[in-house]
Amino acid sequence: MIKTELKKRIITSGILLPTVILMIFYSQFIFIFLLFLILLFSFKEWFYLNKKKINITALLGYLFFIITVYFAYMLRGDELNSKILFLWIVLTCIFSDIGGYIFGKTFGVKKITKISPNKTYAGMCGSFLFSLTPTLLSYLLNIKVFTYVNSKDEYLFYYLLLPLVLSLVCQLGDLIISYFKRINKFKDTGNILPGHGGLLDRIDGIIFVIFFSGILRIFGII
């Protein structure tokens, strides 16, 4: 069962990741179209996740999705450096998720919370560890993600501490969506992505990280 689910995840990710990279770098129009689709499906899944009810929680969720999509547009920008940074942020989330899944399934015994029974301390450690993979790749490929980093302290903050913080936000975002699924008795937010469930099941952590990164950008931190 685990091998089957992992295989589905790998195939889905193998299709989605190159598509997302192409849309980030190739055309602003295509990227905006991607954001529109993400917003549309997020609205749909959030609507059903809230059992078709319109209340304060649901409305705040819709507002959150709108702001997050705007932040994604803002972070991606038009310059090559901003596109590289945006991809680095997305990859940090993806590898954080991969590390959490692998370590959780392989070493996970002690559960973190009843909100999401599959979340373990081993998985959490795996998420933090794997979130550093994009930093390692950028170093090996000699790609400067943060062009304004000059000192050793800045390097440690942006390339080592920041990925860990983003991984934490990613995991918290996952738990928040899991909380809403649990209280409304949903296993998945949908079934659009094989091995993942709904779109929100796959990007729950990413949207929270993009929202957080947008705040960082507003305050001039990234």
C-alpha cells in the first residue's frame, strides 16, 4: 500500500514539477493562468470542505486564497532573479513534504497530534532536513538565489535558517488544512491528483509558505 501510494506521488510530482517550472519561467500569461486555475480549484475544494456553508471561517479562507495568489504573482515578478527565488521557495516546500513523507513512513512511530494521525516526529525531522535540499542544489549548481546576500551571517540566515522556517510554516499549513478536514470528516479535499487527493491536499503547506513569504517581501526581508 505504501509503495503504491509512493509510486503515485512520484508520478504525479514528476508531471507537475516540470509543468510548474515551465510556467514560472516561460510566460507571465501562462503563470497567471496557472494561478487562476489554482484559485478556482481552491475555492471549489474549500467550498465543499466547509460543507457548502458560507460563514466567517469560509469567507476568511476565500480571502486568504486571493491574497496568497496575489503574493505568488508578486513574488514571481518579471525578473529572472525573482523567478529563481520563487522556484526556490516552492522547491523548499516540495522537498519538505517529501522528507516528511519518507521519514514518517520509514521511521515514524510517535505521533505529533491527533489532528493528523500520519504526522510523526520522525516525519517532522525529515521535513526540516529535506527542506535544505534546494539550498544544496543552488550551491552545487552555483546559482545565487539571494543576490543581496554578502556576509556569512546573511548566508546562514537566508540559506540555512530561512528554509527551516519555511518548512515549519509548511508543516503548520498542512496541519491547519488537516484540522478542517478532521472536524468536517473529510479524508481528502478532493481527488484531482492521484496519490495526493485534492489540490489543497498537495499545496496546503505551499500556500501558507507563499503567504508568509509575501509578508516577508512586504517588509523587505526577501
